[in-house]
Amino acid sequence: MSQVTISPIRAHHIKSFRDTLDAVAREKKYLAFVEAPPLEAVRQFVLDNLRRDISQFVAMDGKRVAGWCDILWPELPGFTHCGRLGMGLLPAWRGQGIGRRLAQTCLADAWHKGLTRVELDVYASNLPAIRLYETLGFRLEGRKVNARFLDGVYDDILFMALVKPDKI
Ligand SMILES: CC(C)(COP(=O)(O)OP(=O)(O)OC[C@H]1O[C@@H](n2cnc3c(N)ncnc32)[C@H](O)[C@@H]1OP(=O)(O)O)[C@@H](O)C(=O)NCCC(=O)NCCS
């Protein structure tokens, strides 16, 4: 069993969170961006999420952020029930059940805070992530063909969503 613990993000996690976000982004396979925003921008993002009580969790290995999961929702009237999930883990921590724990914790928190729908984008090439989302109950709602063209390779973007189960 992994020693990694899942906890709500706090201000003192921001630097390590940004390092992890940057490392996963620089793999250029999984996220919508290829490097993390500057530290100050990430700090403002996290502090704003904390102020809004957004669902944002980190997987901690000691003092290091090994991964994250967040479900962000807008303040726009008519859309506050619907969050957008993003997540990632550093390579060494993948395939050990940590992503599932992170996502389940974050989803439970989002349901508790009143969300009733969570959606996400995932590259069609990202089979582990798609499998995880399917087993969590996410359904495919759409596909954007050739939506990304990076380093000479096209990828589709799948649009998936999970509507809150009746009983959680
Ligand atoms: C996608 C990701 C978050 C999953 O987290 P993880 O900790 O590696 O996944 P888990 O070990 O919790 O596995 C959960 C499920 O994912 C699927 N899965 C995980 N690794 C897999 C692999 N290599 N191949 C196929 N399915 C896989 C399985 O369904 C697995 O469930 P099971 O163990 O009951 O079969 C993680 O691999 C990751 O960070 N990848 C890079 C960043 C990324 O893709 N972020 C998401 C962008 S949309």
C-alpha cells in the first residue's frame, strides 16, 4: 500500500504543486499546456480556489506533491452546478491506485459541495486516463477530431462527463 496521503491543497503546497504541474505538462502528452504558468500565477490560482472552497486535492509523498486533482466550477449563473476535472501524477507514482484515490476523494468533495455534474477533456491517446474515468462512471459525450496538432502528431479530444449518482 502506498504511503502517499491525499489531502486538500494548502498554500504551503503551491511551489511543489507548480513543480509537479510543470513536469507533467512538459511530457507534452496529457495536458492542454506544455509548461506550467509562472509560480505567481499558480499561487493566485490556488489562493483563489481556496477562497472559493473549490475541490482541489494533492497526493503527498512526504513534503512533495506527487499529484493533484481539481474540479473547478465557474461563478456564472446557470453553470455553478457543473465542474471541470483535471488531474495528473508524476510518472513514478502512476499505476499504483493513487489516481483513483485522488479522483474519488475530489469527486466526493465536489458532490458534497453541491455539484451535480463533472466534465473533462482527455486526449484519445491517453488510454490509462480514459480507463480510469470510465471505471469512475464517466460517459463519452463527444469527440473533437484532430483537435490537437503537436510535434507533427494529431490527437482527438474526448469530452466525458459524470452526472452525480443518486446515492453517494
Ligand atoms: C491518468 C492518471 C491520473 C491515472 O492515475 P494512476 O494512479 O496512474 O491510475 P490508478 O493506478 O489509480 O489506476 C486507475 C485505473 O486507471 C486505469 N489504468 C491505470 N494505468 C493504466 C495503464 N497503464 N493502462 C491502462 N489502464 C490503466 C485502470 O483502469 C486502473 O484501474 P484498475 O487498477 O482497477 O485496473 C495518471 O496515470 C497520470 O497522471 N497520467 C498522466 C497525466 C494525465 O494523463 N492526466 C489526466 C489528463 S486528462
